[in-house]
Amino acid sequence: MRGWWRELAGLVLPVDCAGCGAARVLLCAGCREALGGAGAVRAGLFPRPAGLPAVFAAARYEGPVRAVLLAHKERGALPLAGALGGALAVSVLAALAGTGGGGAGEHGGGAGGDGREVALVPVPSARRQVRARGHDPARRIALAAAWRLRRAGVPARVAPVLRLRRAVADQAGLGARQRRENLAGALEACPGGARLTAGAVLVLVDDLVTTGATLAEAARAVRAAGLGGGAAPRAAVVAATRTEQKTGE
């Protein structure tokens, strides 16, 4: 009920821009542009966790981008999922192409042009976090991204086939090594996951990447279960705390 009420309130009540505070607009043009308007680039992860695929991000986690993600994730600004899903779609397209800089609509016709279905696999949230927030941010953004991708001609769907197999500590305040230790072996595939993803190109998705520990564990769980036919998954996020420079910068 709380999530439903937040979503309804966000649609009908006057709001200010979640990114910069501009009056009476959910997200201003400038903040929309900051969310992937220039295309996606690789996340700069140093040190890089073992087994982590290349991660593409539509924006750097700073300024208005950080404010928008926090508003959606922690303050229940659910209508922002559409814009965040659009940014994630940009990152997914770059991950499928294997290079940064692609905008939505540039890579129509499927995964890298081969026409295969694209399965977006959101990183699962702990149940206690979902209850506290009233929603699952990564899954909600993934659903919005899949819709954007289908409109661009990419046969995409969300495949929530990973789950936590044990409790993990809150990642906030943990360093890279502590995060890896906290998450080691924490994820597993749901029963029937291999069947649900058979023949599809898998893209691991999340709202944010910091150290890469969570996505590395998700990639390990995907490989261990043989999801996607055992092929290496791709990875895409809305934002990264550090990104590589675009060509020419």
C-alpha cells in the first residue's frame, strides 16, 4: 500500500526537479540530459574484482544524477523510474555493442544486431531492504529499461532469476575487500532460471556500481548455474562512482 500511495502522490502532487530542485517539474531537461544523454561509457573499477565483465554506465554518480538515484531508491520517488530506465537502456545498448557512446535507438534489431532476445537480470535486493523502501529499485528500473529497449526494436525482457541464498551485511561503509568477502557465495539462481534464460543474451543490471563486488558475485552465480547457455554475461548500470573517459576527452 505504501508503494502504491507514493507512486500516486508523485503523479498528482506538485514536485520540484529531483536532480537540481527546479520548480514544478519532476525532472528538468538538464538533469535528463545528465542521465545518459551523451551515451554510456565503461565504469572505471580499480581494483577490478575477479570475474567481473565490463560494466557500462550512462552517467557518473555525482551531482544531479546522485540526487535522482537517491530520490528514487531511498525516498520513494517512483515516477523517476521511467527516466532512470531510459538511462539504463542506454547502458544496456553499449554493453551489447561492447563499446561506449551509443544512444537509445542506435542499435535496433537485437543484441548487437543478431536478433536474440535480451534478458535483463536485476541484482536482487534483500527482502528487508525491499520492505523498508516499499519497492525494489533495481527491478523497477529494469522493467522501465526493457520497455524502452523494446520500443527501440530490441527484444528485451526482465528475468529476475537471481536470489540471495544467505543474509548479507549492509554494504554501506564497507571497503572493496570487505564487500567482496560479504558477498562471496551470497547469490544463486532461482529454480528454472536456466530454462527462463535459454537462448537469451544476459545483461546484469543495477542502479549503481561502486566497487563492482555485487555485479561480480552476480556474474559468478550466473556462470555457476549455466544461465544463458553458459555464455559470459554483460553488465550495465545507470551510474558509476568512477567512469572511464570517452574517446576524445
